[in-house]
Amino acid sequence: MKQSLIYLCLFIGLLATAAAPAADIKVKDGDSIQAAVNKARPGDTILIYPGTYKESVYIDKDSITVRGVIDEGEWPTMDGEKKLNDAILYSGNNITIEQLKITNYKGNAIMGQAGNNYVIRHNWVIDTGVYGIFPQFGKNGLIEYNVLSGIEDAAIYVGMCDNVDVRHNEVFNNVAGIEIENTRHAIVENNYVHNNTGGILAFITPGLPIKTTYDVIIRNNFVVNNNTPNFGAEGSIVANVPVGTGIIVMAGDDVVVEGNIISGNNTAGIVVTDLSFITDIASDPDSEPNPDRMRILRNFMINNGAKPVAAVRALALANFTTKGPDILADGTAKDKARGSCINDKDSYRTFGLRHWGECDMTTTAAIRSHRLDEPVPPRPIANDIERAKKVYSGICAGCHAYNVRMVGPATQVIQAIHRNNPQAIADYIAAPVRKRPDYPEMPPQNHLSADLRLMVAEYMLSLDK
Amino acid sequence: MKGKNSAYSLQLTAHGRSAPAAVAAAGRQLVAVSCKLLTASCHLLAISFTLFSPPLAAAANSPSNTFKLAEHCPPAFELRADGGCYLRSFYRQLPSLQNAGVGGPGTGLPAAREGFTPREIDLGRLLFFDPVLSADGSVACASCHQPQQGLADGRAQSIGIGGQRMARSAPSLWNVGLFNRFFWDGRATTLEQQVEGPLYAADEMGTTPAQLYTTLNAIPAYVDLFRQTFGTDNIALEQIYRALIAFEASLISLNSRYDLYAQGITEALTAREIEGMNIFRSFVARCAECHTPPLFTNQQIAVLGTPAPAGLAFDIGAEGPTGDPSQRGGFKVPSLRNITRTAPYMHSGRFATLREAVEFYNKGRGHAVPAGEKLSLHWHIWEPGLAPQEIDRLVDFLGALTDEGFRPATPAAVPSGLPVPRPTDSDNLQTAATGEQQP
């Protein structure tokens, strides 16, 4: 009876949780954003009002929107003062982060750790260290209408993700503008990518646990004047990016470049190459090094290659010119076996494209998005009876088997002692004392909340095998 | 009996004797058999046999046929209708991108080795603790992978047969059933490849397939246990490997306080540990880029350039098996689970404490690379400029990755009758004292 009462109470509690309407939590200048996140429940929106917020915020829960309130041009600003690591770290699903000005961090402005269905938009990011916006291990994401500058690696770095659209962003004065790395099904479109060292990069980094990049569309971007000297950190991969490069495709497969305006990039407009392009990192036999089935459709390309880096200048001289090309295929990218193609090849200045044929398509316009039609489903973790089972099987069962002695007494023995008293078990496991000379003392479980301890105790008493 | 080989008839001859005597007989027979096959190796085998005899005689009064294999799965596993044990963990309900088993707190595991029977696993446990698997009966798997030492041995470099000091430290075996790369230099990609390594390495257990085969088939208790497990009258090498792999794959540690946090039980971590976790996954410290949840390793080869301990030569690491100079000094990224239990740290045991190990990453890219070595250092080795208190918080967080709840029980005795290896350090003997499961 008592047990069913407890379950009833829990059930009502869950109903209450489910029924709670999504709330707006307001954060004003001087308040803590993290405190609001800690208080927030899935579905809530955290509204951040203009002011300066000097903190690192982490979001390890699902379905939270963090939205800045811009008031007559006054932005809420997260300022790391070059002391803090990252402005926002998230691991939950369905996280939206928008309308924040973020500056002076050392690591990232916004970093995702395996959160799916993410939306990062309308943020203004100025010098946040290594990266600006960096979703990693995420599926189904949207990055749009952000403006980023002054980043020493990639302003927008999509690393080991699936299904992402990157569109309508402006990235400038960074080492790399937009990177699509070890990522599948991505569209990079309608971005203004200027005055970086290199503009848009789609590539494979060897030595990462997810090995491929393929199905990437780079279209309708302005890729202009990416001639900022490389200020990447010593030893970083991005330090390999040659100054003056518009688009680099390294080892990625099935990459389409279409409808871009690519101009004023002093080394080359587009470089297609294999993994030998970077020489100072350990090779990885599990990383396929060749760029396969690259498609360059119609692009507008002028004024590229005016002042190429030394390696490209040497290639140029071999082609009886001092200028770099609009398009450069290097390494195995030159090979017929790679199956790459280009439309209207003769309208560009190209190096290494002798074996590239005409493409069998002219546009990718039919593909509107590479995001999923349905979001990635929620994770099956909830504070319910199932969780008590998980805690029991994960923790308790290590020492208590049903009918045999293991490290601790058998569950049957404990049931006989506490048959109608789950609270006694819940209290005991929070602060155990040694009761039996021939058994070790049980480690305390006081990191579990009181209600979860009680649920686990109930579950232990209900076992019959 | 048609077709039985000499090893099997040897087992019949030995039947009914106490186990150590049987092993001694097996040893003698082995010398005879091997001499026919490989005259050149006779001398060495004879020496090893001489070394082998005394401990056996000393242990002659140990029980030989009192072993009963478990009928239930180890606690991290559930028994299914097919008779196999399958891993049970909340992580198994979670997906992972490209099924790679890397990501964040909400990411699932890589593919698990599972489906072994309770008997296979428990037989593997007996083998694991039995020094009879080594050439001279002095070293068991458990000598270097001690349950009380985080399934490592607490040494900077491990010690194999004849007191030989190896070049590297014993890696912890926690969660190896979830790995796809083994050994510090990453030279194996399956447990099948891995399991033969220590058995036959001259400086580890130093045995040979022929010796292992002959020895185990000469111990009636083992023949009986393998018959119960596999239903065959004769122990095959593949059965020995399978049992050892089954036991290795049962060594699961996925219930640390961090894992409670990952399940949404946020109060499981202290404020300091959460601070450390955020430094750990930040892009300044970048720890999580290689020590990626949920296993806290991405299982890749990374070139770090850690200093070699005094008196040890520079270790070329993965360049050895691959021959690839760009992998010179590269090692498999180790899991950080139970890391507080497995000091000293790095492949060479160069750092005595966790704090020293963390500090290495803060001291500058390539600061310890020997003069004249050209290494392709990993790109995440840089100069993060962590403050001392940030390093303290990282160490705090690493402590939240400890979970030895499913530490395997050390058997009171093993079928050979040889002494079961005991911990080199008695700081934590809970399981050793009480962990044996009673029938």
C-alpha cells in the first residue's frame, strides 16, 4: 500500500512536470546566466537583457533557448576578459542560442558537445579565441545570421557533425572563415566570407575518431579577398592554410561548389587537394586521403591569384605565369580516377584540371536543406521509475546479488530486514555504518537525492529474482 | 580415442593426480614433445621447466577439483535466453554519431563485446589469475592487471617473467570489451589479437602455444572446467583465448559519479568537479578532444612528446608496428576511467601523480622532446596557459571518473594449484577479502 502511494505521488509529480508550461526566465545585468540555466526546465527560454555578463555557461539539459534581448541597439554582452575559456558549452538536445554579443574568450564563443537539433543564430562574435561557433558530434543543426571576426582558427567550425546548414553568416578577419571537418551532409550557402586567411574549407583531418567528410554543398557565397596573413597558433592544423585561398577542399568526397562569387583571393580561388597537403601531423591509415567526385558547377571568379604563396607561385611559373589560378587541383585531385568534374572549365584559369570532365548536372537547387525532416528524437533519460532501476542495476547490483553474497549481503537478506521500510534503506545508503564485521563498509550514496534514494530502495524491496 | 594427439593422452595419464603434479608431468612431457619438434629450443625449454618445478611442488596440497563456475552473469550484464551475458548500461539506450561511441554526456557507447556465457567468463577469471599460463609458472595476467590496482600494477614499467622490466606500463583493463584498439602502440584491433600478445611475449608471460596447450590439457580440473564450458574433451587454444576475452570483456566501469551526472543526476558532482569538467571539455584545455566521453578516449594514436624516464631510451611507439615515421612517439589515447587508481601515468609511467600528468600539457608544445627527435606532435598539444587552480580542478574532475563497483573477485585458488598473485600494495583489499562469490 505504502509502495503504491509512493508511486502515485511520483506519478502525480511527473504529471505536474509534464504539464508545467514553458517559462521565460529573465536575466538582467548583474544576474547570473548560469543560475538561470540551473533553474530552467526543458522548454524554457532564458531571456538575457542588455548588460555585461562575465561568465562561462554550461547547458547539460535538453530543450533550452538562450535568447538575448536587443534593446534599441544595446546588446547583452558575454565578456570573457581574455580570462575565461568558453562563453557557452552545451551538450543537451534542442538548444537554441541567439542574439548574444560574445567577446574576449580564450576557447570558443559557443561550443556543442554532442547536442543534436541545435540552432545558433544572430550572434555577434568578436575574438573569442580559437573558435567562434563550434558544434561537435551534433546531428541536425542550423547556424545562420551570425557575424564573427578575429578568430585565430575557424570562425564557424562544424566538426564531426551530420546534417547541418550554415547560411547567411558574415565571417571576416579570421584565419579560417567556415570549416566543415569530418562531417557529412552539410550545406554552406549565402555567407559573406571575406578577409580571412582562407575562406571556406571542407576537409578531413586524419586521426579523429569519425573519419569522413562527404555530401557537402558550398553555394551562393561571397568568397572575397581572403588575404589576411595567417595568425594561427604554432602547431595548429589551420597554420597550414595558405594565405589568399578562397575555398579549400581536402580529401572530402562528393563536394559541390556552385554559384559562388569568388574574387580577389591572392593565391587561388579554389584549391582541391589530398591529405598530403598537410605534412606535419601523424598520418592515419583509416583516413581515406583522396578528394573524390568533386563537382565545380558555375561560379563567378575574377581577380584570384594576384600574389600566390611560394608553392603556388612555383606551379604558376611551370605554367608560364606568375599568377595563381582560379582553380587548382593538387596531388591526387588531378587524377582521372577521382571522378571529379567542372562545368565551363575553359572560362577559368586552372592548374591540374586536365583530366576533369564536364559534370552531369548544373545545379543543386532541388536540395533545399541538409537538415533532417524530423528532429533527432529525445534521449531516453528521465527522472522516473526507470531511473531507479538504472541506478540499482548500475550501482547497487555491483555488490548485492539477489540470493548470493557478493561484496555486500544478498538482496534477500536486506529485504528480510527492511521489508516494509524503504525509508530506512534510503537513509542508510546516504550514510552507511559498518554493521557486519566480515563485510566491508558500504560507500555512501549521498550524492543521490533523497527522492531518488527512496525510489531505489523501493525498487530493491520489490525485486523477486 | 582415434586421432587424439600426444598432449591429450598425456592429460589422461595425468588424470587423478593433484593438479601441480599434473602440471609437472605436463612440463616434462612438453619438453619431450617439443624436443621432437624443435630440437634447437630444447635447451631453453629444459631451463624453463627447471624453474617451473619448485613452486608446483610447494603447492601440491591445493584443491584440484573443487572449482565451480558461475551460472550467473557478472553484475554489469544480464543473462538472455541464448545463454549469453549482455552488457546493461544506461548508455546503451543512447545513440552516437556514426555509431562511433564518442561525443558528450548524452552519447552512447561503441560496440561492445558481449554474449559470452557465465561459464566462459568465470573460467576466464580463473585463467586470468593463474600463473600456470606463463612459461615458468611465475606470472599471471593478474600479476600486471591487479584488481586492487585499477587493473594495472602500480608500476612505471611492468615486470614480466624472470623479473624482466618491460619498456612500458601495464594499461588498465577496465572497459576493454568496448575498445577497438589495444596496447600502447595500438598494434591490435581485436581482443583476439590482443590476448595472444602478453601470453607469448618473451618478456611478459613467455609461454608458447604448444606449452600452453600441453600444460592446460594436463590439469584435470581445467579439462573438466573447459568440458563444462565448451562441451569438448580436449582444451583448444581458441577456447583458452575465448575464455580470457570473455573475462576481459566483463570488466566494466561505467557507473562513476560522472555517469550519474550524465544521467541527469546533477548533484552527483561537486561544484569543483563541475568546474573541472568544464575546463576538461573547454577548447583551451581540450582534454575531451582526445579523452572523449563516454569512454574518455577516442582510441586514436596521438603523438604527445612526453619525456622518457631516466635511463630509458626514447620509445618510438606506434612507429614500431606501422613503420610510419609520422607516428613516431605516438601512443593510443588511454581511457581516463579509474585514472586515480592507475598511477604512475603515461606509457612509461613517467609521471607519479595525476597533477604532474596534467601539468605536462600546460608546459608547452614539444618542451620535453629530446634533441634530434623530430616528432609530428598532435595539434592539440599547445600552450593552454591553465592557471594552477584550473589544473587542480581538472584533477578534481578526474577523481569523479572512478568506479570500481564491478571489480572482479580474486579467486581463493586456481586450478593449477599455483599461488594466486596478490596485490603489490595493500591499500585497498576490500574485494580481495570479501569479494569471492559464495556458491
